[in-house]
Amino acid sequence: MIRSFKDIPGVEWVPGTGRFITVDPDTCTGCANCVKVCLGECYELTDKKAVIKSLDRCMECGACWYVCESGAISFSWPKGGTGFRTEYG
Amino acid sequence: MIDTGENREASCDVLVIGAGFGGSAAAKICADAGLTTILVERSENVGEKIISGLTIPFHGFLFGPAFIRDGTPPIERPVDGIENYIIKDIETNDIDIDDSLKVPKPFSPVFAVGYNAYCKAFCEWEAEEALQSGVQLKTSTTVVDVIRKNGRICGVVTEHNEKIQSKIIINAEGSHGLLAIKAGVREKYPPDTISLADVYVYDMDKKDIDRIFGFSLKFCWGWDEQKVAPPLGHGNGLMVWPYDASLHLMQDQCLRKDEGPVYNVAKALKDYHHNITSKLPWWRDEVGPRVKLKARMWDGFEIFVGLNERLRNMPNFTDGMLLIGDAAGLENTELCDGVPTAWFSAEIAAEVAIEAISNNDTSAEFLSRYNDRIKAHPIIQWAITSTNRYNLRYAQEDHDEKKLKKYIHEGWGIGFCMHGSTPLSKIVLSFLKKDPLVIGKWIRMYLRYYYNWHHQHFEDASTAVDPGCKKDALRLSAGLRFMDRVLSAFGPFIRLLARLMEPLTEAANPLMKVVFPFVSPIYLRLIKRWDALMEPLSKRVVRAVAASDPSIFDVRTTWRRDT
């Protein structure tokens, strides 16, 4: 079912993305850079490791991937036709 | 049964990856040349994943692909200038304004310095043009890898394991460059060259926008400690674009400064938005009470890539593949609008692809001519190496108000002519050398775009005219016919003049640097009075354009008449 959030109007999320962003816990240093740059609040720090709470509000900006100095975050595009979409970009 | 495309195979002459601003343009040009062209796009509907606050500068339209210049793309509002708010102290409203970049009346607003647009509507229009040329568009298709044969890229694999073989690939995948990285052609950009843009879209009554903004963008610049806009020189700043009946507010900040720690951008962007909307007088008192939030979104894109020699020189081609636009690092580092450079590179890539296929040679050696032409393009090179935005950091470091105003004036004020005159004169003359009649196409483009925006009518040109202004409309029509005759008669002379003037273009910037300090204060003193005097004429021009029969702006009709 297509999702939307009241605090992010004008944007919809089509489900079925697959796990297009992943964090390797063995490589993660717990620097929290991903937490600091994610406007979708997708990340949290648990036991000094970055954990993806949910990709439901992810807008595929790639900021988390760019700031991950240890290379723990893998970023790929969601499956075709899924993920966020907007009329107003 | 759902067709997932699994294990299917397709083949074509040209495969274009990404139906953004550049991708569709490249695909259309290739298809027009008779090449079988497939355009793949990961989103379900073209343009729905492209985020920007967007003014496409005039040079993209004038010097980019002809089908855009001569077409009817959906624009949201012409732009006639920029009002720069230099915020020295937000609490005491100590704010200076630099509004020196403004098209004078009566040319404004018909002759614009750029056009605001919604990315989705514009990209859909481009893709529709590509489809009409015979391009096969495959949406909801994410490319995951390239296919190689004897070391040469010869196709891609989609997420459904569909293989698309092609003689050549034009990669228009955007800033992140996932495919180019996977193919070993380019590297991931460092965080100091990625800006996170936070965009708010507001509904606003058109009449209020006309009154408060007119046709001007509003840019806000403040000392870092004011926390009203992203740090100077580490991102775009804060900008408000007026659209037809909505506003775009965009603020964006680099993820880190040089090699320093990563910013808490999530918090910082919230703070800037709160401070600017609650403290800046014109927003708080005029705009705030009249807007309703319609959308909020964000995206990360490259900035200052062209200023870093190593990043600038990353390959933009390899065996069997050409990269264009953001995928090739061709963002506009000063204006932060990569659309013109995407269009220019799309056109060059399409030309090279056509030549490569015609010569049956898609080797890196043959395709290196693409890089040569990118390096020789005066606007692309100007766009990726301009330094005013980057240099704002030095104004902050020294807390030097004079320096701050200088960079703003030279970046987003009339002072841009001290570094823009050479590239602009070069490209103008290169067009005039080839086709002096292009002047008529440029003028008709401005008139058509304004007409279409005025009537909000981008497809069918038949619109009711205002009978009260019919006389002026007829005069305009006669004027255009006269212009065509003059251009035809003086074409060889214009071509010769362009050739003679070409060697002088290098001197344009140095000359402006000498002349500008004397001429600029006089111009700025006179222009306000001039604009007031010209206001009635400006309104008359607008009425005449709006009341015209739109077929007089049709370039193709003119061509038939000429030939």
C-alpha cells in the first residue's frame, strides 16, 4: 500500500523497494554520521552501531552513504517503480 | 502473469540510462538521427524522483538542444533577476539588498534570465518529445550492472536480469553515479562535494506572488553565526523561487567542510528554516501568512566537483559508454543548476554516439572526442569552474563584509559580466557563425515562452486574444516579419562579423573588469529611473505578446516560409 506522512506532505512511497540500503555491523564504527545527515530519521545508534530503523521515509538522497567513512553502508537504488515519488520536485 | 522481463534480451544502437533533463534530450537526438534508441528510467513515471528548486538559466535554452528552444516546455514563471538579501544581523533587521541583476524594462519580463519549472512536468515533456521521435522508454527499470565483451561495455543488466545490448551507452544516471562506480569508471564523491538540499513547496495565491516577488528570485545570505542560512561557501545558501502559484524554498548545505567532521545537517537545516521564516521580515510579515505547505522533500547532489582537479578529471567516457550531466560531474558550481550543462553534454554525447556508430567504432580512443568537445565548450567550462560561491567561505573566515558583498555581486549580481562575458560571447558568436537566423529563433523563443506562461497553455496554441491590444499584436507580428527579412538580407554580413569578432572574445572579461567599476555605479543609478519610465512600454509589450496569434512565434512555420 502506498504510504505518506503528515509531516512530509506532497511525497508518496511505493512499497516493494527491497533492502536497498544496508549497514554492515562488523564494519560500522558507530560514528553516527548517518544519523546526523538523514532527514528522514531512518537511522539510530544501538550498542554503538548504526541501525536502520526503517527506510519508510527514505528519499534516496544518498547522504548516509556519502558520509560513511568506514564503508559500512551499501547503497543501491530501490527496485524499479518503488520508493519515494513526488509531483513537486 | 506479470511480465518481469526476467532473462529477456533487447538490443539497440543507443541505450540511455536515466530519463532526467539530459537523458531524454540525448535519446531524442539519437532517435532523430535514425538510431534505435532505448531510454531506461528507474521511476514508474518520468521525473517523479527529481528534486530541485529550479531556475534553468537562459543560456540552457538559447544554446541547448533545438527542440527545447523551438518547443513549448512547461515553465512555471519567467525570471527577470535576483534580489540578494545580505543578512548582517537578523535580530536588528540589519539587512542589505543587492538587486543589481535585473533585466531592464521594457525587456523584462518577456526577455528572461531564466525560467522556473517543476522537474517532473518538464522532464515528462522532454520524454514525450523523445517518444515522438521513436525512442523506446522503459520505466520502472533499475539498471544494476554493465555487460562487457572483450573488456568493452556493450550493454546493461536490469534488476530483473533482463539484458539490454547496445552499441553505445549514454549514462545519464545523475550525481550518485552508482553504475559508473560499479563499472570502475568513476569514484564516489567525498562528502564535502555533496550538498544536501532541503526543499519546501508552498501554495500561494498568484496575485500575492506577483506583488511580493514579481519575476525575481530572493536569495538569502547571512554570516554563519546568524544561523539563517547554510554556512557561507559550504552549500548553496537559502533561496526562494516564485512559481506560477507556488513558492519553492530551498536551503542546502555540504555534508562536511573540507576534511572536517560531518555536520549535523538534519538539525542545522531545521534551524535555518525556523529562523528565516520566523525572523526575516518579508517572509514573516508578507509571505508567511499567505502560504500553505504543499510538499517537503530533500536530495543530495554534487557541488564544487569542478573546482577539484582530481574530481574534475575523472573520466567522462570509456569503451562503449559516455557520461553526461551530473553523472559526468558537470554541475554548475556557482548557480547550482546543472540543467544547461546536462543539455549541452547530452547534445555533444548524442553527436559523438552518432559518429561512433556511423564509423562502427565505439572504442575509448574514438569516444575521446567527447571529452575534447566538453573541454572546448565555453559555458560548460565556465559553469564547472566558477568560484564565487566557493569563495564565500573566505568572506566568512575574515568576517569581511566588503568581500561578502563582492562575491555576491559578482556571482548573483550584475558583476557576473566580469567573468561571464567571455564564455557568453564565445558561444553567441559560435552560433551566429553557423546560422545568423538563429537570432530570430532566440527572440521567438522568448516570446513563445512568455505567451505560453501567460496563458498557462503549453500544448494547444489556440487561445483567446485580447481584442483591446490587437493593434499592438499586429505590430509585433509585422516587426517579426521585418526582422526575418533583415536577418535574411544581412545573414552573410552577420556571419562575417561573428568570424571577425571571435578572436576578441578572450578580451571580453578583462575589458569588463576594467570598465565595470566605472560604468556599473552609473548604470545602477540610472536603471531605477529608466525602469520607471519604461514601465508603460513594458506593459504594452506584455499585452501585445499575450494578444498575439501564437503561430507567429512558431519557428518551424518561419523555417517553411524562409525556405
